[in-house]
Amino acid sequence: MSWAAKGRSFCFCKMFSILIVLAKPMQIIRSIQNRIYEIRGERVMLDRDLAELYGTETKFLNLAVKRNSKRFPLDFMFQLTKEEFESLRL
């Protein structure tokens, strides 16, 4: 009797698709983890990386934060110095 005749073929396909579904979130998590930097003793994400994750342009993300500044703590964001920015350039 073949695997398909025993109904096991479906199980392998199902297990394979579950692995594919689980792999996608892990890729997303790794992608986010790779975008976290330590600057001034704080773990931060750059506005360009957040904008990419949210599927928007950096200028629109910054504009939204400025328009809704009351919703964020005062230390929510800071601007990098020229030296800090240069050290992050790849």
C-alpha cells in the first residue's frame, strides 16, 4: 500500500505546510532583531527601519509621530548626532 493510500501523504504535506507557516514569523523576528541597535545605552530602532516594517516612507512615519506627539513619552525618540549616524552607515 502506498503512503497516499494509507492517508499519510496528507499528513506529511500538512506538516510541511506548518513548517513553512512557522518559518515566516521566525524570519520576521530575525529581521526585526537585526534592526535593533544600541545607541547611548538604549536599544533603539531607526526611523527608516520602522517605516519599512510598517510599509511607509520615513518622512510619513516621522510626520505621524510629530502630529501625535502627546501619545508618546518625551524620551520616545531622539535625533542621532552626525557621528552616531556615520557609525551606523553600512
